[in-house]
Amino acid sequence: MNLIMSSVAATALISLMLAFITFWLPLLNPDNEKLSPYECGFDPLGSARLPFSLRFFLVAILFLLFDLEIALLLPLPWGDQLLTPLNSLLWAASIIVLLTLGLIYEWLQGGLEWAE
């Protein structure tokens, strides 16, 4: 138990140090070159802060959710080798039902309509 706690503490400490260095190091000497957006070696043609479509973001999040669902359901064929395969089938069915209800809710709220 001591070894596990010391490993977790060391990992957390190293992660925090790296995050601190990442945010602290670029602030040492900022100049226009470091603060400007990079566009293949050319001067920026327009603003780097263009508005982003929220609908595109929503579709991307839905894609990631269903991709995660597939990743969670891939080991399902090995679930029937357990002592109680009914449990794994019930968990898989509950995941599918929950995601289907979420998709129906998004559909009814108009979140999947692309035209604005």
C-alpha cells in the first residue's frame, strides 16, 4: 500500500511540475513572433479567432459518444464466458437504452438539425 501511495504521489507531483513549467516557461520573454498565430510561415491573412459553429461541435460530441459506445460494447462477446453472462447483457442493454434515449432527446430538441 505504501508503494502504491508513493507511486501515485510521485506521478501527481511530476504531472503538476510539468504543467507548471508548461504555463510558466512561455511567459519568460514574450514577443510578437511568439504571440502571433502560425500559418505555414506566412503572415496571418485574417483573424485566428473565427466563430465556430456550435452545431458542428454538437455533432462531433455525438460522434465521440457513439464511438465510445462501440468501444464499450466490443468486449461484449467475451461477456458470455463469465459466471453470470446475464449481468453483462443487462449492462450492455442499459448502455444502449441510455444512449438511445439521449439521441431521441437531442433529435426532439432539434439539436441535429443542421440548417439554421
